[in-house]
Amino acid sequence: MKPQTKNRIDKLLDSAKLKRTEPRRVILDALFRADKPQTADEIVAAIGRSCPNKVTVYRTLESMIGAGLVHKAFIAARTWHFEMADRCTESQCHPHFVCTDCGQMSCLPGASVPMATKTPDGFIVYRQQVRLEGLCPGCGGRAKDTACRE
């Protein structure tokens, strides 16, 4: 881990009033380096040999979720995906896109989706998450090429 990354992570942990432990540092480093939400297995793979056991990874993620550093972006195929919480607002996460053809997942921080405003009586919305599904540019381009040839 680069010294400036370690300093950034330590400041983040200090601001959240969490101890500077090595598991927290390596998990945050893996999430910083990721360009999309990660499953716990992807985090473990990104950390490599110095990774704490999986139970520690899950517990550490939960503590960082509670502190507001990380959030659960969405669930796909019965698996949670995690990302840094600073990429979203307190009430709304940026949309995520999943390609139904190749499975590629992308963050769409520039896309705006209005907050749900009218909910049935008795429902209280704390956070809104949007997951879009369709074809990514690579698969969408192939679909157009195929359609043009037919």
C-alpha cells in the first residue's frame, strides 16, 4: 500500500472513530482501488495473501457500514456488493448498471434518478438504490451488428 493511500485511509478511520487495524486498512484499500462495487469474495481476491479470514472481512465490512464509510450497494445473485459510501449521498446511492448479456457491472454516478416521493401510507423510505439492467456498450454494439446482418 502506498504511503499516501495509507495516510488517507488512516484519516478516514480516525474521522469515523474506528481503530486503525490492518484488516480495515487492506479492505478500504481494495475498495478504493475498485471501479465498481465488490463482493466479499472480490475483496478477498484483491487483497491476496495478506487477507484476513472471511469472517473478519464480513465483520470489518459491517463495522465500516455502521460507521458510514462503506455501504451495501445492492444484492445480485444473492450476494451483497460493497463500495465506498462517499460515492453516494446519505439518502440515495448512484445508479448501478448490470449487463444482462456479459454480466459486467458499472457505476453510473452521472445518471440522475429522482427520489421516490409518493409512497403508500405507512411506508418510510430511508435510502433509495437503483439498479438498471440491459446491454452494456460492448454487448449493445454486438446486438446492433447482429440485427443489421439479419
